[in-house]
Amino acid sequence: MTTSAQPLVVDHCTSGDFDEIARIMTDTMLLGQPVPGVDIDEYVAACLSCYRMTAHSDAVICRTGDNVAGYALISLDPQAAEGHARRQAMRLAAAIAVQWVTGRLSAPTRRFYKLRTIDTVALMRGTRDRGRVPHAHVNVVSGARSGRVAHALLQEVDRSVRTAGFDTWIGEINAVAGSRQGALERLGFTVLSRSRNHTLSGLSGRRVERLTVERCVPTDLSA
């Protein structure tokens, strides 16, 4: 999909947009590609559930013509979001455990959840930053990564965060080790920490790091 000549339209998500967001998340889970042979529908649903809490979150979608080029999911009540994420993780773990012991998971799907368990434990131990300021997840489809879509979505996250009374927000970026830091800094992010993403490293055969990044909301949001 080429987006360079088409205008960008960023709208707040409706309930129906989450089906498209789930599809994009599934199709880009492994560094922009789907995870081969793995059923991650329940995992994606658990990830998105927090952002359906309209009192504590915001979600926007970016379109170019008839195509969805990306989305941003924003948790605006950090403590409520973390509590919800923990409860969802426990529910998902219980559901997957039942399917595991009853033989309803394929071998690739079992491996995916085994690796995700390692990462989830590590994330729950390091929630200090996520509990103090808003957290956003921004995703852009592979054919729209010239920078225009990401910039438009970042502006919307900034506006949402400022409206909620905050001047900074954080996110996690997955990147092959040694890549992307310069590009993130040019977008106004500061890398706070980095850790191994066991899931993506194990599935891709490369060392993939999870970069925790922070962005200060610009004073002039029209820039």
C-alpha cells in the first residue's frame, strides 16, 4: 500500500475499528510480519481489552483513502491500566493453561505462549514507569512507514495526553539489537531502558530488544 500522495485522516476509534486494529496487530506481530503457524487471537483480544475502557483510555486510527495505515492506543489512567493489564494476563494464562493440558494448542502456539510468559513476568517486575504516566502503543502498517503516518499518530497521542493533564508518556518499541535508536531520538523519544524480548528473539532467530521510551509533549502541539 502506497500512502505518499494521499491525505491522512486521523479519527477516534469506534467499536467497529477494533476488528481492523486486531487484524493489523496480528499481521505485524513478528517485526512487521505475522507469526507463522500460531493462533494469537486470544492474546490480541487480551491486549486490546484495556483500550476499550473508554473512561481510562483513548484510541485513534489513521486512514489513507480507504486503507487503514496505522493506529494508536493510549492508556490515560496509568494505575487503572496496569491493574487491568494484570487481570487480563491472569485470565489469559488460565484459559491457555486449560487448552494446553487438553491438547488444543499447536506446537508453535505452545512455544509462543511459553516465550510470552517469560516476557510477561519481566514486564510485571518493571512497571514503575508504566504506573506513573500514560502509556501508548503506536503501530504503522508495513506499506506506510515513510514517517508521515507515525508523525500524525504521535501528534494525536500528544494531544490526548496533554488533555488528560500529563506532559510526558512512554511506550515500548521492539527492534533488532543495535537498530532504531537514532530514528526514535529524531522523533523526540528518549530511551529509558532496553531488555531482551524473548518472544520475538526466539521466533525471529535474531536478538530483539524491547526499548522503553519516553516522549515529552511539545509545548506547541500544532508543530
